[in-house]
Amino acid sequence: MTAQTTQPPVLTVDPVVLEIVEGTLASVEMEVETAIARTSRSPMIRDAHDFRAGIHDRGLRKLTGRSYSALVHPVARDFPLETMRPGDVFFHNDVYESEGGIGHLPDLCVTVPVFHAGEVVAFVQAFGHHDDIGGCCPGSMPSGATTVYEEGLMVPPIRLWDQGVPNQAALRIMTRNSRMPDSLAADLDAECSACLMGSQRLAELFERYGRRTVEACFDAILDKTTQTYRREILSKIPDGEYVWEDYAEHDGVDEPRLHTQRITLTKTPDKIIIDFTGTSPQAKGPINHCGDYADGNFLKKWLAPILRNLADTPERMAELDVNEGVVPLIEMKFPEKGTLLTPVFPAPTNARTFVILRLLGVLAGVLAKAVDGRMPADQETIRYTGVYGEDAEGRSYLMREVLGGGSGGRYYADGEDTIHVVPDSRNLPTEFTESRFPFRVERLGLAADSGGPGEFRGGLGYEKHIRMLQDASFMSIADRSILSCWGVKGGKAGRPFQVVIDPGGPNERVMDGLVDDEPVRAGEVIRIRTTGGGGWGDPLDRRTESVVRDVRWGKVSTLGAYEDYGVVVAGEGDDLRADEAATAELRARLRAERPDVQPFFDRGPGYASLSGGRPYADVDLL
């Protein structure tokens, strides 16, 4: 007699229960983030909101899709699930031990298992950018680092809380290495407590509906994402092979040059293949990113939001989550070890945003070639600037801010002004910074003419003026200070990032994008202008009334209207208007003066300065 095995029947998910489970996951994720924001202490976490929460199932799959998150893989690798106990909290920040989920050491990650009937059934995780984790400069992001050892304390996955009891020795080691020990301790306590609370909420969900039903809902949530992206997104990309590349411009050690990030995208009927062959060798400085771990699991979910731009409408795009359901649709091929995306330990990584942000644009660019430009132009919406020193009472301080920039113009609308790639993140409130740090914010507004000209203009960046009241040091971790955010399909590049200290004064100086310790005297002003997004479409096709409106609102200058859009603006104040006859004559002349060959992408004047005078790359032509 042959033994027979009986498989449990496939569980049909009740659509009402599925809706409740999906809503509960989103609610718990938001509750965790709210608790962290309300109980943390550092400005980067509490005020700038530079942190994320995520919920993962027992199979380490990310279930929530509001934002990107780190990975549970390194914790499960080092601590088998059967050894975990209720009340455990796991911690790590080691870039090379994170399976690609952590990009630089200031990103500290806590992970809490969820239990039902004595077994691990899910995980709640939070990771965020903290003020200081040691290293050779305040903020733990040394722009000239040549090894990861200079960047701060590395902690591989450890059990930070053991069945509800914090490991005080480990916490003391971490706070002892930080220049901001009190805020670090408070932030870690907030994150651990919030994730423990979230694990209780999820345990209640399993208790209410049972493990089999809840896990069936998890499968249904991810399968819905897979099928939706295959049907609504991938179907918009013609089968074939497409190639494009973009560049970081400096690494803090070598002289500025083109650090290539290249994607060859192959679309098949069932998936897309992203091949990074052709990416430059790893940099001496800290712009490397460990992307080739766990089959690129982190990068797949990091890049997938770009695909949403192919949705039928902007409203539909906003409805599409990015969870583990996108992973089966994306295959990644990495070059050999030793490139910007496959660095060899102990290569530095603290400024890896230069690579992972650029990859968003490279994917957008290669898709633009595939779909005749129906993708947004480029954006660079994150960079760190800050000051540190001692206040009038002799107390040490560190003020570091993540300022956004303009997003790219789209085939149906202008880009947005001063956005941030991290959802819910924001600039630091002036009232808070002026009361806590020795400076005054004399201006915070939009940087006129920073958005790339186009039929649909790129969004504008910030202009911020900070006047120091005490001697201090300025720091900056920023790309796009030479190269610009590219325009597409006739659109022009936006203005690059720029910092000028003492503008118009006797000590005026322009800063590089990577700066650790530029002295700033009391009374001097730091003027920060962040990037504008690239433009979409021919700026000479922009409606004249839109240009006049931008001039009236101060987003475009009269000179910019003339030179960039071919619009002659007459009148003053509310009486501004376009001189239609002069505008038609000017636009005809500007069109006639154009060269015969027009690339599909415009990189701005900075590209020629780093490419030996070439106005565009070969891959910029269709």
C-alpha cells in the first residue's frame, strides 16, 4: 500500500477579511512611525522624520508598501527563528553584514519578531538616520573617508533586548562612541519600544483571525501586487533591450570625474532584467553602495517606485504600493566585485546616496528611451547640509538637515517644488532651529530659475540663508554640484546644487558638494541653493501664459523667460503680459539657431566640463 500525503486545501480569502488585514498592516506601520516621531529626541528623527518602519512576514517578505525599508534577512541569517523569544529586539547597522538593507552606518535598524502560539509569524522593523555613531567627524559622514572604519561604529546583528531586558553593555558601547549620546540613547529606546508595540498589535491580528487566514491574506496581498504590476506596468514597456547611464561627479578623494552607473534593461513578456554591467569601479571615497546582496532584494524594492510612472493616470500611480510582490518581476545582474555597486570591504559607503539616488534616474532614463519619453525628467531630492560647533554657553551642538529639491517635469505637468525622496520627511522648522542653535534663518524660499526649462518645467529647489551668530564649521554631503538633473525629450537640465559662504562679502567662497569642516565666522551667511528638476519637452512649446504666471510668482525671472523660453515679458506687477509678436519672432530665431542633432537627454553644461568637452553621451541619442 502506497503512503499518501494530504495537502491542506487552498484557503479562499474572504475579501472583507483581506481588506481588514491589509488596512491593519498599514495602520500598525503608521502607528509605529508616529510613536517614534513623538518619543525620539534627535532632530534628524523627530523633526526631519528621516526614518522608516516596515512589516515583514515569516518568509522575510515586505508586506507594506508605503515606503522602502531595510531587510530582515541579516537577522534571520544570524539568529534562527526558533531561537527567538517574545520581547527580543535585534539591532544592526553594519553595511556589509546587512544583506544590502543598510547603506551607511548612521542608519540604525531595530527588528522585533511577532509571535503567535509560541512561533515567529512576522517582524516589525524600523531604521533611521541618526545624528552620530562615531567616526572621524561629527555626523559620521566623513566626505574624505577611504575605509568604512573612519565612518563610525559597525554593529553586526545582535540581540539588543533579550526577552524584554535591554543589553545595557551594548547600549553603553554605542552611546560611548557617539558625540550625541543622550539623543542616540533616546532614539534607540523610542524605536525599540515602538516596534515592540507594533508586534503586539500584529499578534492581536493573528489571535483574532488565526494564523492560516492571516498568512493567506499576506499571500493574497503580495500576489495582487505582482499581478497588478505585470498587467498595468510591465505591459507598457515594449519587449527589447535598452541602455542608458548617468554619473556621480565626485567621491571626496579623487578629483571630480564621471563615475558611471549603467543599466541595460531587457524587457521580456514576464519580467524586466536590469544588468548593471558597465558600472564604474568602486570609488576611493564614500560613494559606494553594497547592492549585490540577497540577489539585489533591497535595490529591487528601492527602484520599483519608478515603474509606477507608467500607470495610466497619476491617480492610479498613487494607488500602487511597492511591496515584496514586485520582486518576482525584476531580475538583477551585477558585475564582478569591485564596482560602485559591488564594493569590497572595507570600502567606505557613507555618501552612497550618490549612487542609489542616481540609479533611480538611470532606470527612469532607460525607461524613457523605451516608452518615447513618457517618464519624468530627473530629480535629486536629498542632500545633507549642516553646521556644528559650540554655542554661546560653550555647549557642543550639531545641526544637520536633509533639504529636498525640485522633481522633474512630466509629460502632463510641471515638476513639484522642494520635494523629498523620503516620504513624510521635511526641512527643519526655523522656529526650532533658531531656538536651539546659534544662527538665524534669514531666508527660506524657492530658488528662482532653478527648475529645468521645458514644455513642462522642472520643480524648483530651495534657497536658504543662514547667518551664524557664533564661529562654526559647515558640512555638506551633496551631489549634483557640477552635473545637473537632466531634461528629457527637448527639456533642459535644471540648475545644480550650490553653497556660497559670505555671498557678496569680502570672504565669499563657493563650496564643493562634499565638505566636512569649512570654518564659518560669526556674522557670515551660508547661502544654500538646492537642485531644480529637469524639464520635459521643448521649452519653446511652453504656453506663454504659463511662463508669464511663473514670472509673476517669482519662479522664473524675466531674463529666464527670455533666454530659456523665448518669451518677451512686458509690463509690471499684476500687469505682466507676453509681447506676442516679439515672442513669436524670438522663438522662431531660437529654433533656427539650434544644432541639427538634438540628443534625447540634456545634461546641462557641467557634463562637458567632466567629459572632455563632449556635449552629450552616445547613449543620449535614440
